[in-house]
Amino acid sequence: MKERKTFNYEFVFSLLVITIGAVIASASLELILIPNMMIDGGINGISIIFNKLFGGSLGLIVFALNFPFIFLGYRLIGKKYLIKAGYGMALFSICLEFFGRYETLIDDTLLATVYGGIALGIGVGLIIKQGGSLDGNVTVAILISRKLGLSVGQVVFCFNIFIYGSAIFVFGAERSLYSLLTYFVTYKVIDFVSDGLNSAKAVFIITDNGKEISSEILRRLGRTTTVISGE
């Protein structure tokens, strides 16, 4: 006699939180940041630049550029990441199209920088906390960090500095600097939402099987590790 599969409430709850996060993140971009000529970092930032230069549907551009990295993340992290990231990215792209029909909420540049960054950070933070993603640059950063020995955060930071530098030629130096300021606000909020008040967490594992454990931590938890040889 076959056992009946139990309903996975935890997984459904995570998809609900990802839904809320995708709505908040897309609204912050289309209703606050983009109308004030400011961009996000990562692949989404590249998508906004392409949309500004060539026109078309921002939602479709975002989904098309991020789509390959969703499957790349599946190979690195696993099936749950594929489902959560794919769902979040699809909903995020749809919501970008929906909110793009409405007028901006904030016209003041400084207020847009602060409140747009906070709203974007809350949305992305909720999604990251549930194991999803709205941007493929993290997946790219994991691959590069493996090759070069840099942390994922360092790779993402360098990647975004290049994007904001490129935005100078599209949006102007002033708007690019405002976008960079938004980036710092956003990622401070992401850390607060995803990790809580006590964001400093570290685990030391003493083992002879460092490479194998490091690979499993990355596959199961989506976290990178630093390997230190000692005697």
C-alpha cells in the first residue's frame, strides 16, 4: 500500500512570501526608481539599460536575460532553487509590465533613492530569505568565486560597479551616482530582512574533507565557504 504524500505547507508558504517580495520589488522599480532614471544592479540593471537604449518590454528583457542563469543555478544549487527562482522571476517580469502602466509615486530624486532602495531591499530580501532569487548575477558570482578565490559578495560588488559605470553613458553621471547610493541602501535592507538584526553568523568546520563539504553546503544551502589549510 502506497503512502500518501503530505502537503508541503512550508514550500507553499515560501512561494507566498516570494510572491509578496516580487510584487514589492517590481513596484519599487517601476513606480519609484525607473521613472527617476535610476537602475538596479546585476542582470536587472543591464536589462533596464537595454530597455532605455532599444525600447521594448522591460519584463520580457529581464526574464530573457535571467532565464539562462536560473537553469545554471539549478545545476549548482538544486531543484527547489529552480522552482523558486523561476516562479519569482516570472512573476517579477509580469509585475514589471503591470506597474509600468502607472505614474511614478515619488518625483523627488533623493526621496526616490531612499524609499525606492528600502522597498527594493524588502522585496529582494524576502525572496532571498525563502531561497529564491530575482537576479542571475549571484549565480555568475558563485561560478567566478570558485575560479578566482574571491567571495561572492566581492564579485557581485565588482560586477555592479561596472554596470553603474556603464549607466553613466545612458542616464548621466548624476543619476548613475544616485543609483549607486540606492544600491547601498538596498543591500543594507536585504541583509536586515534576510538575516535579521544579528546578521553576523559564522560556522567553523574542522575536517579532512573540506572540498566535499564545501560543495554540499553550496548545493544544499546556496552558501559559499572559505577553505583554510591548517596544521
